[in-house]
Amino acid sequence: MTLTAELTAYPPVSGPSAVAAFERDFATKRRRARVNWAVGSALFLAAFLATAWLGDFFKVTQVTLQDGSREWRWIIPAGLPRLGEYVVQTFPTLRWESLGADLAEWFWRWQVWLRLLIETILIAFMATTLGVIGGFVLSFPASRNLAPNKWVLWICRHYLEIARTVPELVWALIFVFCFSVGPMAGVLAVGLHATGALGKLYSEANENIDMAPLEGVKAAGGTWFDQIRYGAVPQVLPNIISYTLLRFEINVRASSIIGYVGAGGLGQEIRTAMSFQEYTDLSALFVIIFVTVVVIDYGSEKLRHRVIGLGREG
């Protein structure tokens, strides 16, 4: 059948009939979108309610009132006042006329806390270094578009999954059992978890690269390592720097907690303060960690922008 015969057999739709067809198709798609949205919302609501029920958000418990009587109350409004009482107990007494003395009493162990803070930062730095090395090396064979074969891909991806699935506290308990208490267990625990997390982020960045440079290196006779070195690494380097600096900030917070199980850092002081109910010491430690994270976040942001900016100019 010629083109003229086809046009004669199936004339194009125009005029009012074309508008009617468009409106009909639009109404069908809109109705389908509304049905999908309603089904998705219902599933989300059902999952939310089931999770809230399993998490005891609807639990009713007995509480003791101020007059000593006990009544059944919903757990959330019954527990919020106790949370407020706990937070209030962490507030130190600060008076303007004796501000210096009050601050000195609040941070009375500042020399010990400063030493442990430096230890915490060094643990995070060493752990981030190990995490970057492990995650960087494993991210390329763990990428679907770069892996030499499916077995290497499977092994590397599952190793990274195991490393990041186990929490830092669990790794810390394992390494404390193996190497006794101290910063070494904390470095290994945070570093292993960081390897899994950074390897995942790096591999996702690798899977979004342009494969043309790698094909050019391969056509010139380059090995798989040459393709990674000259074709992939230059493309993902800005992302690697951003993810690394972000992970260092996360590792500082993690390193300040793993000391709770004897892996060094400020965590051991947090455990002591909670055990002896030294609430003002807790708030002092939280202030120290907060200020440290803010400073590191600010410095990381400036460094990241400077490095990425220089990379773009080059």
C-alpha cells in the first residue's frame, strides 16, 4: 500500500473530534493517576498505622499523678512531661553576676573532655581514611558498569552490604572483645562501617559516569585498571570528595558514641555521666560535640566548595 493510499484509508483526526479524543485520553489518564494516588495513600496509611501500633504509639499505661493516685493514660502525653523534666535537669545554673564561676563549674572536667575530644576526632579521621581506601578500591568492581565479571560484582557488593548493615556499636563490641578496650577498636569499628557506606555511595556515582572515555582508553589498548584510572576516576572525583567530607562529619558523631562500649572517645564520659546521673555533665558533653560538629561542617563545606571550584576551573 502506498503512502497516498494509507492517508486515504486512515485520514488524520482534526477539528472537534481531535479535541474530544485529547480530552478523553486526558480524563482517562487523570482518573488512573487519581486511583494510583488513592491506592498508594491507603497503603502508606496502613503501613504507618501498623508501624505505630508495633511501636507502642497507641499504648495505654498507668501513670502516677502528683497526689499519688494512679490512672490509665495514653503513653505519649504521659511521657512527654517526663522528657521535659529530664531535659530541664541537664540545664546548668547560669547567673550573670557569677557567669565565669558557673561556666567553670559546668565544664569542670574540661581538660579530660578536651583530651577525649581530640581522641574522638583522631578516631574519626583514621576511620574515615580506612573507609575511603576500602570504599574507593571496592566501589569500581562493585559497580554494574565497571565490574570485570558478575562474580566479582556479587562478592564486592555483598561485602559492602555486610559492612554497612552491622551498626558501629556492634562492630565496636566485636573489636573490643578481640583487641580489648581503647581507640583501636573504635577505629576499626567506624572504619569498617564507613567502608560499606562510602563504597555504596562511590559505586552509585560510578554507575552514572559517561562510558565513552573508558571505551577510548580500551580502544587504545588500556587495561581495566587504565580505564578506571583515566576514564572513571576523573569523572567521579568531585563526588568522592563531597561524600568523604560528609562521612567524616558523620564519623565524628559515631566516634563520640562508640566509647559507650569502651572503644575510646567521649562516649565513655557520656556513659559515666548517665550512670551517675550527672545531668549537667551530659549537657556539657552535648555542647562540646555540637560545637565540634558545627566547626567541622563549616570547614568541610568551605573545603568542598574550594576543591570542586578548582576542579571546574581546571
